[in-house]
Amino acid sequence: MAAGLASQRVPGVPGGTVAAVFRAQVQIRSDSGVVVVPVEQLRLARFAGSVPWRRWRSHRGQPYLPGCYWAATVADHVVYESRLELERLLLASCSPRRTGR
């Protein structure tokens, strides 16, 4: 990375510089534990076997309706936290560009 670019200020980023953005890390949770991966080393294969961080729960009177949707495009259940997310999942699973495994 060019020295001038690395020191350029980026609003809203902890550390405030472009270099700080590239030091960011992602935590990926799986049944075997948590793996911390630098952003620049992220690959799609790293997410195989990953699980959601939060559990979805529901209770009487809550303003949103979380749940689980069987998506044929990924041949698995997909967790959603709101009806809006469910609508987006339904639209994505009907897309002609998406195919099953």
C-alpha cells in the first residue's frame, strides 16, 4: 500500500486511517470454535461450516418475528430475524440466477 494512501484519514473508522481498515479482522464461529481472520485473508471457503452468532428466540408480543426458512438454493435452513429479512430471502431464493447444489 502506498505510504500516502495508508495515512489518508477515513471518517468513522477506529484508528481513522486506510491502514487501520486493512488491519480489521473477522471472527468466524463454527461448531469447533472461533477463528479470527484478517480481512485481507478472507475467502469464501473460510465460511464453510460457520454458524450464526446469535440464537433466534421469540416471545409473545415482540414487534418482529424471527424464524427459520428452508432455502432450496442452499439446501439448508436459513435463520432470519424479521419479516423484512424473510421477504428478502424469499426474493433471493426465487431468483433465476440462483441454483441449488
